[in-house]
Amino acid sequence: MAGPAEIVERYFDAWTTGDFDTARSLLHDDLSFQGPIETLDSADALMASIKGLAQVVTGAERRGVVAAGDEVVVRYDLHTAPVPSAPVAEWYRVADGRIAAIEAYFDARPFAPMFEQRRA
């Protein structure tokens, strides 16, 4: 069985390359997601959000991965059409070989106009 860091890296590689089926397969159904823009309570809700985000993503550069037991942190630079580069840190908790929780940390202010347009 793959360790927590490998599971998280596979998930990161999958969602950042548009392989949403693989990304979804690595998440618990009742996944908990917390970020500066939204809080979600299921893997399907997270995947819907990621598919929307993917429409403006132009790349993601992984800068580092730190793992301790079942917890993994990924630090990366997210590149999007509206925001050329945004540093992001995501804290993952892995349980039973799948991601159970994600906490995302980034400066949401540059992204606010994009989400306001989606609500209108």
C-alpha cells in the first residue's frame, strides 16, 4: 500500500493535469475541505470546485512536500489566467489509504473577483 506522501502526490499530479477520475479515487467520500474561499464536506463537492478552477489553471509547480505520519503538506505555486502566480500550502490528512481532509492556505484576495462572477 502506498504511503500518505505518495497518495497526496498522486492526487496533486492528477488534479493539476486534469485527471479528475484518478484524483477522485484518492479521496474519501466524506472528505472535509477548508480553504479561505470555501468549505466543503464531500469529495464530489471538492471535485466540482476543482473542475471549475481547472478552467483557468495554466500550471502548478510543486515546491516541496513534508510528511509526518498520516499528515502531509504540499507547498506549490499555482498559475492561473487571472492570477499569474499564487503561493499555496495544503495540509492533508490521509486515512485508510485515501485523503480524508484538506486545509488550503493562500491569499484569496486576488481570486475574489473570479468567485464573485461565478455567484452572479
